[in-house]
Amino acid sequence: MRLTTKGRYAVTAMLDLAMHVQHGPTSLADISKRQEISLSYLEQLFSKLRQSELVNSVRGPGGGYRLSRAADEIFVAQIIDAVNESIDATNCGGSGNCQKGKVCLTHNLWRDLSDQIHQFLNSISLAALMERHDVRAVCTRQDQDTLSVTLMEADHS
């Protein structure tokens, strides 16, 4: 069982958005630079996040995206579910046809593990992640790195 880049990137982008909420709407281009995620991929993810009502888009100059509700009301499992990511440890995708069309010996064990992982991720809000010292330190570093690159690009133009 593994979480694909779709789920990882969606959680990363949403956490980035939450970490920069005080600056108003955040552009996908800014998230793309800070997190090194392709802009077109972010556009696809945010379309799904908007459909799931986790983010709102703001049009016009200074537009971008913002959280649709407080960070303590958005949980990691909701983000993963919104981008149609499956957290499934079974070999059969949860369908129960693992052994010649029937349930295998350990099917229920892996299904229970999947349920536990989902419950765990459903207990972690964006706000809880934002409070972590390590998350804040990485965010500060990324902001400084992005500012440095922007200043260097301005000097060369």
C-alpha cells in the first residue's frame, strides 16, 4: 500500500495554502514555485479540491485560492478523498475477489489496516500540521528560498 503523488501533492498544496492564509488568496504559481509541483498538475488537483468544497477560487488581480473554511475544520483524509486517492492496503482494491474471485485469508486484516490509516488521517487537521515546529521551519525556509530566486531573477532581467 502506498499513497501516490496525487494524494501527497494535494496535501502538500493544501498545507502550503493554509500556511500562507494571512497573505490573502494564494496563486497556484506561488505554490508551484515553493513546492516544486507542476502548475498544470496543481490546476487539476485544485479543480477537484474546489469541487469538494475544500477551497474557493478568487478571480482578478491578486486572485488565487483560499481555504473554504478554517484550517481546523479540514482534515488530511478529506483532502486525499477529494482527489480520488485510495488508501487501500488490500491486494484486490477492496473488492474482496483476491483469491480466484473470493476473499483471501488476510483480506479483512488489510481492510482493517486501511480503515485505521483513514481514521488516523481523518484525525489530523491542517491546523494541527501548521502548529508543528518542523512544518513552520520548512515553510520559512521555502519562503526564503523562493524570495532569493525571485530577487536573483529580477537582477538578471
